[in-house]
Amino acid sequence: MITVDLDSAESIDGDEGTQIKQIFHPHNTMLGIRYSIIKCSLWPGKRSKQHMLKSSEVYYVLSGSGVLYIDEQEFKVKADQAVYVPPHSKQNIQNTGDVPLEFLCIVDPAWKKEDEIIIK
């Protein structure tokens, strides 16, 4: 079994504008999983860059509130909500609250840099 302690996980800046802590990815588990999971943080008033993935993605909101933009649609999101993002969808998220927006991104198949396009 592999466990990850997010308190000690390295935090990096994502290309799309969020702060990221990697939880599971095929390259760090060696268990044959095909998905990846990261925890993202977005500060109040901030918005990630619009981007597109070749993979499908699920956002699961842990805390805070915001708006998730998928193609031409807007979804208000808050803690304990999940939203599915189909592959090849233009997407970005905005923190509309006054506390950090924290969420998990589950990507299947696993996220790869070459599978992500930053649009703006």
C-alpha cells in the first residue's frame, strides 16, 4: 500500500495558474494505475488559464467556491461537489470566494504535459 501525506508533499506552480500537490500518478505509484490525482489551490480572486486536456477530468471541490468554465458553459462550484470535464474541452476555474479554492483533479488516463494545451 502507498500513502501520501499532503502536509509534506511538495507544492509546485501549475502551468495553468494553480498551486499543485501531486497525490498519485503512474510514475510515482508503480501499481499499474492509469489515472492521476492532484490537489489544487487557487487564491481568492484568481482564475486559472484556459487550457485543454486530451484526457477526461473530474474536479472535486474540497473547500471554497468558484466558477468552473467548460467550453461555453459555467458551473458554480462549492465544497463537496464534483464536475466531469470531457476530453478536449476548453476549461478553467475561478475563485469567487474569500478563502482559497481547494479541489482535487482526477485525470484519466493520467495527466501528461504533452497532453495539455494552455490556450490563454
